[in-house]
Amino acid sequence: MKFYDSHTHLNAEPLLQEWESYLQRFIDAGGVGIVNSWASEEYNIQAIEISKQSSDKNILVKATLGWHPMECFEWDITLVTIAPKMQWIRDRYLANKECVVGIGETGIDVHYPRGLETLDIQKQLFIEHCKLAREFNLPLVIHSRDDFETTFEIIKNYTDLTIYFHCRGYGTEQINRLQVEGSRLWWKLFFGFCGNVTYKNAQVSRDSLAMIARDQILLETDAPYLAPQIVRWETNHPANVKYIYQYVAEYLKMDIEELALQVEKNFKAVYGL
């Protein structure tokens, strides 16, 4: 059986120092495709380097490039620095097209107090990512937490985008609005589900999973975060995506082989592979 981890962070601590070992564990578990995403200069560079250093392995290893909204309050991205930050992403992409398959993760995050304080900066940063995804015809990988309305109001200005809501963070009402608006704007929508879909208190996530078309489902670890319940108190890593496949197949009453084939199609569709 083939497994794909649509969104992970081998390029981040605590996985980075032993990323080759964690990648091998993923391969040993049946992993054949993986995308490292992050949103700071250092981690963007490392995602590209991991892709390059994995070119001789029998596995697809790609990267996405972007600036996380939390960079606005953790590392003080400002309205003045957005333009050079985006030019940096543009330059990295043009120099490494063979490695890069998406823009992001990026979006809106007001979960923490400084998130609200920097909302105007986050909005402009997100808009610039939308423009770049459209310019290069790449999927937009969205991180959106605790502010669906702002996220929605921005992306609906961009037609014909391929949009990947990583770590689906909203309920059925919001999913329905995205589907309705997406059909009007010719979006290609995908929704990623992480290990937290297995948590006892995650019924909202499972309700969303049940209503999403199967050709829109992606499975991801978001490692080293959000380990599946079965290994919840351990450091998460890409090989654990197999537990997410198992859980989702059981919840949707699908044969796991059928689910794996569908996720493979979806993975290749979202990233244009």
C-alpha cells in the first residue's frame, strides 16, 4: 500500500537533525510521497535542501514556500518588509522549480493575542501569497485559525486557484460556504486531515470529513505536531500517517486500499504531479 503525507515538517525541529532517519521510517511504512512545508527563511531553505538531497531515493520529496502568519508577530514581519520577503520567495522558487510544488503555508491566525494586533499585516501578507500562487499557477496552502471570515473574504477575490486548506480547522457550515463559492470561482478545493481527526473531542473535524467529496481529501501528519491518538504523547513523524489512513478508512467505511488510491490521486492533483 502506498502512503502520501501531503503536509509535514521534516525541515523543523525536532525532526530536522535526523530527517533522513525519519524519511526512511516513512519509506519503510509504505510512504512514497511527501511535501515539507514551513514559513520562515531558514525552514524554507531546509525544505528545498531536503528535496534536493532526496533526489536519489525511491520516493517523491517536494517543498512548498511561504511565510506563516505567525511570522508577523513572532519575527516581526511588517508592512514595509512584505515586498522583499515575497521577492525572496519568488527568487527561491525560480531557482528551484524542480523542488517546489506550492505556495504556503500562509493565511490568517488570530489564536494568540498578538494575532489580532498584527491582523492588518497578516492580511496583506496573505494577499501577496494569493497573487504569487496565481502568478506561478501553484496551489495555495492555507493555514487559517480562528478567523474564517477574513480568510474567506481574501481568497474569494482570486479565481481559478487550487486551494489546499491544510489541517482543516473549520466546521461543516464553513466547508459548505467554501464549496458553494468555489464552484462559482472555479476553485479546485482540497482539505487536509491530520492526526487530530482521531481525537475524542474532534467530532467537528469528523463531521467535516464526512461531508467532503472524496476527491478533495488529503491526509497529512503536520509532524512534529498533532500526533494521532494511538501515539499522541510521542513526537509525531511522517510514518504515523498510516494511522490516519487507517482511522479515516474506518470512519468513512472505506476499504483502506481504496482510500489510499484516492488520496494518491488527490495528492498528485493538488500539487500538479
